[in-house]
Amino acid sequence: MTETKTARLLCLLLAAALLAAGCAPQVRRNEFFGKIEPPEGQTLRYITGSEPESLDPQMSTGQPEARLDIALYEGLVEYHPKTMEPIPGIAERWVIDEDASEFVFFLRRNARFSNGDPITARDFVYTLRRGLRPELASRVAFLAWDIKYAEAFSNDSAFVRDPQTGRFLLASAAKPAGGAEGQAVAAGGPAESPDFEALHRKELTLKGEDAAPDTDFHRRMHEPERLVVPAGEKDREKALKADPKLGELIAGKELVPVTAEDVGVEAVDDYTLRITLRQPAPYFLGLVQHQFFRVIHEKTVETHGVNWTKPANIVCSGTHMLLEHKPYNQLVVTRNPHYWDAASVRLDKIVFYPLEDQTTMMNLYKAGEVDATYNHTVPASWLKAGVRYVKDYMDAPENGSQYWQLNTKQPPMDDKRVRRAFAMAIDRKALEAFRAVSKANNVFVPSGILHGYRSPPGFEFDVEGSKRLLAEAGYKDASGKFDPSKFPVNKLEITYNTSESNRQVAEFVQAQWKQNLGLTVSLRAVEWKTFLNMRSKLEYKGIAGGAGWVGDYMDPYTYLGLFATEGGDNGTGWYDLKFVEMLNAANREPDQAKRYEMMSKAEAYLLEAAPIIPLLKPATSWMKKPYVKGMYPNPATLHAWKFVYIEHDRAKWDNGMPDMTTPELAEVKE
């Protein structure tokens, strides 16, 4: 925003604040909330959330960044505007083998970057290899670890080769201990299995025009899996100490670093991309919608380094391209004339405003200065005052989970009994009533969102049980009962990123623990970027209270997979190889019902360990002017901007919220 416009908005906000006390009765009588005059032309003014951590799609983790990345970059597939299911993007079609362990994508020949350069399969190979680079240290690189040897490369691991025979040791000979690449959890011997030829020549189930040509690289990807060990001496010593047999296997052998060229991503030709996975992953097609997989321009990145996303340097692949970025003020994108489907893109410009204060957002929306907001932006008090009844209020089930993370590496949260006690001492039903729109959730994967998935038992509200656990952990008086004065509450702090919603929840839970346990845990609000850094490095005291996860795809693994690695968005320090193997076994199961049952057991195991405190499952809860078309309350509040436009014909305006609860495509209720 310009200074003049900012001043005008401040005046509007002041006026709205003075009138706030008299607004509630009028809300119930109005059809829509505030002004409903569309802006001229095709310009959308949208509140996107926090200031983005980065405009590099492989270095950002949150929804605020995802909303921007969807405009700036396109991937192999895109989000359906209503269902969030994968639809063709730069890939016009794809073939999946029978066990979902290999994906072949056929790219459009008219796809181009914003500078006119063609987008080819080699650009996707570069994008994925670059995102996995150890030196990049992307917190979301783990999303690609299903790709063969991706985890090994990302974690700076090495193959083990016998210098006498030139053969690589395999991962099949040592005793399995989890199955994750690069963790030295398995070892092997020479490739002499009688099934070697079948493994070596595994083929796609669809032949002819749908099968990509076989290549030397493809054959190598289907050789038995090689053993990988940490390349770094300290990490390798740690692995050898944990598994003496591994030391015997690699004694006298040479280490060969895993390189980007070893990762199972192959440009068969300019317009055919083949991705080979280390194991079946039925959810993978939904996963590649994430911004991490969206294609970037190699020459731009390599030329400008960390400055490649500056407006003067950036080259985009999405529906729009970056025009202006004034941090903490506004980010403006304009239509990309080279986008492969430019004729379908109707928005000439999108102005993104990074705002977090809910009252400010709502007043801007009411004044007609913005056209839509992101999810969870309507204050509970405004809902109770009647906003939930207007036709431009978007309220639908969301594929999301609001939870808190616990630092399992520091006392007192290094004790499972303490973690479980704190999780049991929260009245989630009272929290639900307080929040007005979110629903209580005592499990990690939001219950009732994924069809066919049955949630395990979760944390019940049990104050006495909580106190018993704390007493068992040693915080007790002479009679053996829990004594709050013995608990080191000074070692805990609820750290959350600054937003009104997070503050309200933090204060509510703080009050719950004081009332139910006699413990007052202090609060600490930090900026979003600071919060992410503290969480990833486990530098918070006990409790990270700003966490939440919106599913990247409609599958329980989008949640449970967060704890299949020590890094990424785990943020707790909890990592259990048994849990990882439970997930791997589930993903090898072709029957969906059985797979979901196995996933549920894995979730139960996670909840028993309690590295997190589940709190709520959200509803979308946001505002959209009736003239904004093609923007739906989908389960993640992520919008494919090519479908969004400003409708100037009042007869065609939305007259209510689309029904998003049915499996069929939602239809607007008139």
C-alpha cells in the first residue's frame, strides 16, 4: 500500500472502530457484510496472512507462502478449485504403475516460463535435485524423500562399495531397523538374489504409447536398493555404535557420496518425466501439488543465488509473475502472458496484503478495501454478533489440525508422562465453545475429514489422571500426590507466532493449566519467521504453541509423515523407527481399507508417545465478496488463481456459500 492509501485505510479503520459497538445488530439484517462494490477491471485484493518467509517455493513451509507460490509457480499437477484433488498442470497426463511406486508424467509442449523459455522435463529434474541439496537445508525437502535415494542425497549420505569387486553393498543383508534411507538401518551384500532379474526389469503396467522408453538409469533405479550410510564421520560413528553389524559390513569398503544424479528423477526426453520411488506411495500424486515440486528457472536461480526471487530477477512459471514486493506492506503479481493456459486466466492483477490482526482484516473487508481473506480470520466475537449469518461468510470443513508441539529433548517435556499429563489437562469442549467455529479434536489426523479413516482413541479430559501422571514423574508431596510447587514450571514457556487467533488459544490453554494443575506457564509471542526458526532448531522452552497443519493432500500420511523424519516440520525432536516402519508398512498395503487401518494404529502409537498436544480441527471461516467467482471454501483454503475472477454482472454474483461437504463437485446454493 502507498502511504496515502495507508492513511486512508487507517481513517476507515478508526471510523469502523468507533462504530463497532453498533455493528452487531445490523449484521443480522444485512444480506452481505459491508460494501459490495467490485474494483474496476480484473484486480483481486486478497489478505494472505503473515509476511512470507520466502518466495522460494522450496524454502517456504506455510500457507501464507503457498498462496503466493500457487500464483508464481506451476507444478506437474494443480489443485482442483473445489475438491483439492490433483488436476493436470504442466503435465497434461500421467501413468502410474500397479503398486504406485513409479510415476511417468507427460508434459505440455506449450508450457513456458515468464521470460518465454520452454519448460521441459529437465527443468523439473533440476528443481527437485536443487530442493534436495544438503546445503540448501530446505525444511520441506522431506516431502520428496519417497523418491528413491532422495533422502540419502538430502542427508549427505554415501553408498558403500567393495573395492575388490566394484560392487555396491545392498540394503537387504542387514537386519531391518526402520527402513529409512541414509540412516544406516540396513546393509547388504552382493547382488546375487535369484529374483534379481525380476527386480532389475520391473516394468510399468501400461505399455505402448503410455510407457516411457527403458533406459540405463531406469534399470539402475530398479536394481536392489543400495546400502547408504552417513557420509559425515561423526554421524557415521554414531550409526556404527548403534549397529555394530554395520561396522563389520563396511570395514575395508570405500564410501561413494550419493549425488543428485542418483536421485530417482529422470528426464526421459524433453517432455517425459519419470519419477521412481523407494516404495509404494499411493498419495504421491497429491503430494506433488505442494510448492516444493513447482518448477523453477535454473539459469535465474544459479545466476542470482539468494536474490533470485527479487522482482528485478525472478522468472516465474505460474499464472502470474511478480511485479512488486514491499515487505510487510503488499505483494503484487500480474498476469503471465507466457503461461500455457493464459487464455483461461482472467485476473490481470492480484494484490496480496500480509496481515495477521483479525479486527484490522475485518474492518478492511467491511470498508470494501479488500475482496477476500484467508482462513480462520473472522473473530469469534464477530461470529457471535451475526457475521456467520451473512452470505459472504465462508464456513466449511477443513483438512487441518491445530496442535501444539512439545520439545522432547529438554526437561520436563522429555518425559512422556509429563507430555501426556499436559495434553489431558485441557477441556477441548470448552475450547471449542470459546473459539465458536473450530471443533474439538483430541487426535492428530482431523477426525471425520477423510472418508474411510477411523481415528484411534485420543486424549480425554482427565484432570485427576493428569495429576497421577505428574506424580508418577516425580512431582509429588510426601503423600505421593501431585505437588505443583515441585514442578519446574520456569522451564516451560508457550511460544507462539504473533496472530490474534494464536494468542487467544494460548491464553485459554494457559488458564486451563492454571485452573486444573495449579501451574502458570508464561507466554511468549514471536514473529512468524522467528517462530519457524526456533521450532526447527528446538530452541523453544517446552511448548511451541503456534503449530497447525493444513493437509497438502487428502490422506492421513500428510499428517503422520511429519514425524517420519527428525527434521522438516517435525519440530519436537521425537523420532521413532518403529513408527516409521508402521507407516512404511501401511504404504506398501494396496488395499485402501487395510492401509487406513494400519495408519490408524500408527497414529495411536504417536499419540501414546505424545510429542504433540492436539487441540482443534478448524473450519475454513473466511470472507469473500459475492463478486469474487471461482474461489471456493475448499479443505485447505488454497486457491488455483487461474479459476478466480471478478464478476461485474450482479445477476451472476454468488448468493451464498458452495456446499463443500459432498463427494460430488460442489454447487452453489441459490
